[in-house]
Amino acid sequence: MRHPSQNGNVLFIILIGIVLFAGLMYAFTESSQNSFSNLDREQAQIVATDILNYSQKVEGGVQRLLAKGCSELDISFENSISTTDYTNVNSTPGEYDCHVFHPEGAGLTYVAPPANSGTGTEWVFSSGNGVTGIGNITYSCVDPECLDYLIILKDVNEQVCKVINYLGKVNENTNGDIPLDQNDYSDDAYTGTTPLNKRVIIDGDEKLAYKNTGCFESETRGGYHFYHVLIAR
């Protein structure tokens, strides 16, 4: 038969075990949450870097075509992957010297945006936008000679957008406010003609002014959108 003191000792040991177990579970939960947050930031860094690297690669391809004699009007973003038709009306059938995504042109391969970059699934190649301070653009000029050629990615993940703005020197850190574009933007596909919709990308704080690369929130469309200048005009 156990003495009361023995029963008390057993109960005390059980209580100590419960306290220790609860402490271990709390520590494990905190560690898991911190690891998850760090992974989020690391993943955003990877995705943002992939977006920037590919955009710069496309810019390089476009510049090579211009250097070898292609005019801006002849540049073609036609490819066999995107659902948007980028056939350039100025292209001669069977000739691909000025095609970005063809071995006879710039020799680039069309690669879809990173799967976890957001809900945007395709790149947009457009000449319907001007970035304030880039090329000839002013705050109000929407003439064709003022508009830049851009690569755009719609509906970017918010954290990815913040990292892009840090890497693009729009903000000094990844916690900076995302610029708000107050003028909408054109997503008309470039096909060798003047776009129907012509816009100036501008934000109230002018964070995007003179920036070849940036990510902004659209006041009109909602969501976050990435751009990179391929040809400054």
C-alpha cells in the first residue's frame, strides 16, 4: 500500500512532465513559425531575382536586335508558348532576323514567369506605357515617341513586389511602401503598331520616376504589377 507522500511525489513528477512537454511544444511551434517566415522571405528573394534576371535577358536580346539593324517597329515578341498573339505586322513571313524568341533573331527562349510569383501566368510585351523620367517621357506626354517598350508581369505577389523594389532601388529595404500608380497602365500587346491605349506610369511620391525597373500597386486594377524597360524612348 502506497503512503500519501508517495502518491504526492508521483503527482508532482507527472505535473513536471506536463510543464516540460508544454514548454517543448511552444519552443517547437515558435521555431517552426520563424523558419516558415524566413523561408517566405528567401523564396520571395529567389522569385524576384528570377523575374529580374529574365527581364534583363529579354532586354539584352532586344538591344542586340537593334544593334544589328532591326528597327523598333520590326522587333517581334512572337512565340509559340504564350496565349497572346505577338505577330508583328511588319514582319516578312519566313524571316526571323528581328524576332526575340527565335534562333535566327536574338536566340532567346520564352520562359513562363515563376509559378509562385503571383497569379500572373504570362509576360506582357507592350509599347503603350511611358515611365516618368525615362527617355523622352514627361508627366503628360503619351505620343508614340514618348512611350517605352516594357516587359510587364501582372498580379505579382506582394512580398515579391517589395523585394523587386528593393533590388531595383525603388525602396531602401523590403519593408518600404509599394508605390501606387494613379494612372492605370496599358497591357496592349506589341505587334508593330501604335497601341490603342497609351499611359504614363506615375505614382504620387515619384518613387518610380527614372526607374527602369519597378513594381507598383494599381489604383485602377488593384493588385501589384511589375515592369522593366526594354527600350527607353
